[in-house]
Amino acid sequence: MFKHAKQGAINVINGTLPLTGDALDLLDGAFTECLNEGQPRAVLDLRNIPLIDSAGLERLLDLRDRFQKKTGVLKLAGVNPLCHDILTVTGVASHFEVFPEVSQAVGSFI
């Protein structure tokens, strides 16, 4: 399950499911509201995400592109060691601003 919350004007999405298979549709659903905003700004909290597979990596890049088309920004935060390695080795991390904590990512929008 993925949850959508707001910290001020910033959308924060977090969850506990791996970014694989059917969970990606749930992830999209969590982003629906913020992608309907004029200039969406969001942080994806990966602290409790146990794994990201190739489909999950593609979905992250797709979400980033959808945000950029609306002149918005998607940032990542709280990446656990395994997911950090996956994002780094695949080069996907270089396409995002990545922060150790959600509060730092949210604060970076100011």
C-alpha cells in the first residue's frame, strides 16, 4: 500500500510494498492527486520500500518525466541501502535529487 500526505504544499508518498509488478499500479494511484496539480512537487519516501526491480526503475523514470512535463519535481528520500545500491548501479539515482530524510527533501523545495 502507498499513502499520499501533504507537508505544506509538498506531496509526500510513502509505502511498504516493493516497486515491482502489481504494486506499480498502486504507486501510480498514490501519485494521481499530485500529478493533477498545476506544478506538482513531491517526495517519494523509499525508507520502507524493500526492493526495486527493472519495472520499478522504469516507473520511477516515467513519473519523473510526467512531473517534468508539468514543470514539477519529484525527489527521493530515505532510500534504504539495498534500494540505494540498485538506484546507483543502474544510474537511475543520477536522474533524481536524493535526500537521506523526507524532511530534508521537503525543505529543499524552499
